[in-house]
Amino acid sequence: MTHIRVRSLVVESARPSEPCAACDARPFSVCNAIDQRDIERLAALAASLTVEAGRTFIEEGDPAEHFFNVTAGTAKLFKLLPDGRRQITGFAPMGTFLGLAVSSTYAFGAEAVEPMRICRFSRFKLRALLDDFPAMEKRLLEVASNELVAAQEQMLLLGRKTARERLASFLVTRAACTANGATPCGHRAAEKVTLPMTRSDIADYLGLTIETVSRTLTRFKTERLIDIPSASEIVMRDHAALESLATGLH
Amino acid sequence: MTHIRVRSLVVESARPSEPCAACDARPFSVCNAIDQRDIERLAALAASLTVEAGRTFIEEGDPAEHFFNVTAGTAKLFKLLPDGRRQITGFAPMGTFLGLAVSSTYAFGAEAVEPMRICRFSRFKLRALLDDFPAMEKRLLEVASNELVAAQEQMLLLGRKTARERLASFLVTRAACTANGATPCGHRAAEKVTLPMTRSDIADYLGLTIETVSRTLTRFKTERLIDIPSASEIVMRDHAALESLATGLH
DNA sequence: CGTGCTTTTGAAAATCATCAAGTATAGTGG
DNA sequence: CCACTATACTTGATGATTTTCAAAAGCACG
């Protein structure tokens, strides 16, 4: 198989190997706003790419030529300061649409946390297509609205919550959004939370240091709020306590 | 961290006293996506209200029955924790569209910083109207995208910037967005920045305490970066230095 | 010219960051 | 399969920025 390097990602096929009609991520993405009979038009625009773990596939400040859709795996979205300080603004699981912006350059970077598959669309062509599919534009507005709400919640966390509250919030949200089977963001609280990201990622997401993340999790463990069978697995032992911590009730 | 809760707001007229066609805020708002000849349909949905300074006109968690458009004055948008900790997630100047959300309840509160005029729309009716005006829906998506970018920038500030950097960022952004005449968010850097909000508001916006805000501004003054003719007026004496501070260059 | 509010300033305290080892864990090649 | 190395994670001691507590100084308003 010939891998062609385009900037920092690997192009596996110009045509989606699994066309939109059979896409696993479709039920969770804006694409499902397009009817079965029209889906071919979307598929014609899509390039399916593989991104290996740790690879940056959107570079902050680069010309924004594409939209992306995460079809498998998870990405982290981040912004950097010149001296290297990093803020992860969100994690993008399967179904996430990326690249919404009016600006001509990307306002954030994106890097694969785990091996990923993404769908890439020409910004220009997808914009044109959107004119024919107002339903998809409506979905995009819904998605953007939801992200805005999530962003405000995150601002509350970053601006006003303690380290303990931040970690509790993170775990509770993760538990609600953990992929149990296929659902990327269900509502049932999971017992076990899988963390595909490193402590460093968590720290940069919560505005803390890795040491504080580690210490806080250890303390949760000694307090019997969680178990830590492995570094990337957390078992919620006292979901109620964590939730009340997360909402700021000490 | 003052929290005065007032439910009702002052309704001045069911019909806009200044109809949409002659609205000062229209050039800066999503409403200008609607043609002159169709603007009456929008005006028919709009109720123009006066909100006195300090009044809460959106209560977090209340049923989201309306959209709002700020036609004069400035609002602060915020989220609260049960113990009163507050995070201001943004300031909404003239032209801002409020209430975008899929949820049936408001995800944030809104309170007038200065005397305001707002346009109120029934969520249900405006949604219906939007189906006839895809251009306005497109504008809404643009607006939401821009706010998302701003939110990410704010997360970087809250999660990773020092107090000095936060204040510098705040002043630089304010300078760029200060209403010089009519433009609510121009690009020319203003010398003088007017701060309609209190130190407490600034603190809650930047994730700091009022004391830290005050001390940091005083230090900027002794360092000749700014002048503070009055508590609500800041003169940028060294815009370049503030900008490099804001971007994290010490 | 008080009265109540916001703002400023000072001193002490605390949370979280930094510096520094030490311990798992995973991936690699012998 | 096992050592070996690199990386990630944990734990401890110290330190600094920011918060908290406290009080004085400005300012607006009746």
C-alpha cells in the first residue's frame, strides 16, 4: 500500500474506503442530516485518511483549507503559547466535525490521541454543498451551539473550580461520554472510564500540571471515590460524591 | 461576587419602538442578513425591551423561551456554582445575538452591565422564520463559529496565562473592540479603553479576584504601561508591550 | 457631609507549581 | 522470553503566585 505524506498526515485513499453510506460514525455526526439518496454527493467530496497516534493533522495558524470529520479514534484540540504552554480546548471523539471557523486559518491545532480515521472535505466544496442541504447547515448550527455551551462550562471549570473539582468534573463528564459499545456520548453513567489521553493531556485540558492531576487522582483513590486498575482506567466507586464535588459542593 | 437575583425585566413595548428597519444595532447583528423588503416579518416578531443596569434578564436554568438581540448597552453572561462562585463567560455588546442553544433551558445567565435595550424573539417563532431565511441561519452559524474561536482563546487564557497576561489580554482585546463611535468591534487599536464593568466583573471574567485585578492594574501603571485616569478608564501607554505580554512573551 | 459602595493596599495563608527522584509500563531488540 | 531503554506516571520537598482576610481610601448620591 502506498502511503503519500501530505503535510503531517497519511493519505490512505482519495475515496473513502468505507463510503459515507456505511460509515460507522455517520449516526453520530452531522452527515446523517443528509438523506440516503443524496449521501453519494457527500461521499464524492470526502477523502478518508488514517492518522497515527501522536500525529498533528491540524496546525494552528495554517490556512484552513479543509473540514474534517472524525470517523474513528479521538483527537485533542489545543492552542499553544509561544513558550510552549498548551491548553487543550477539547477532545474530539468519533462523529466530531472539525474546522468550523470564519477565519481563513485554523484557530487551533489537532493531534491524534489514538490511531484515528478522519474524513477530509474541501472547505470550499463543502460550503457549496451546504447550500443544497440546509438540513446539514441546521445540524452544524446545533453542533456549534452545543459546543458553545460546553465551552462555557469549561470556562467555569478553568476559571473557578479547584483542582479536585476539575478532576471530578472531568471524570463525571467522561463517564457520561464514554463509548459504551458504539455510543460516543450516551447518558448512562459508566462504572469504568477509559482515558485514552495521557496525564499531560488531562493536565493541559484542566489547566493543571501532571503532578497535580496524579496527586489528585491518588487522593481520590485513598478516599475510596475511585479505583485505578491501570493508569488509563478509572473505576468510579462513588459516583454521587464525585458529581457533587464536580458541581462545587464540598 | 455579588449576586442579586431579579426575575422579571422591564417590558417597554411589545412592538419595537425603533423598528428593525431603523435599528442602530442592525449593521452589527445577524438581522442584517435579512433583506430590507423582508425585514417587516422580523420586526413583527420582535419585542423591544429596556433593561436597567444590574438587572438579570436571563436566568441560568430557566426555560429557554426566547432569543435576544442586544440593541444598546452591554450585558455580561455568566455561570454560577452553588456557593456563589461566578464565571463570566463573555460580554455581549450591541449587536450580540443571545440564546443559541439546543437545550430547552438557558445554559447561562445574563445581566445588564449598563442600561440596555434588547430585542426579544419567541424561540419557536424565530426558528420557524429561520426556515425562510437561510441567509440568516448562515450568519448565525458564522457568529457561533466566531464565538467558538473566542471561547477557545478564553480557555487558553483561563487555563494557562498568568494574572499579568490575563489583564494584558483583556485590555488589548478591549482596545480592539471598544466602541469608537459606532463600530462595536473595530480593528484599530484605541488609546483609551472604557470599562463599563466593575473590577468584580473583570475578575470573574478572567478567573481572578478583584484584589489581583486591582494590584495588577496598579503595577501596570507604575510600569508606565497604562494610565488610569478613573477606575473605568484605562489609557494604553505602551500598546506593544501589553500585546506581547498578552501573547505570553515576558 | 455622611452613607454605602467600589477600589486600593497590606499582611498572612493556601493552593497549586516547580524541582527532583524514584517507580511502573510499554516497546525493542537480542 | 527477557533484559534494556524510553516514556509515562507517581511521590516528596520546596517555593511562588494568587487568594484570603482585613482595613483604609475614593467616589457617587441623597
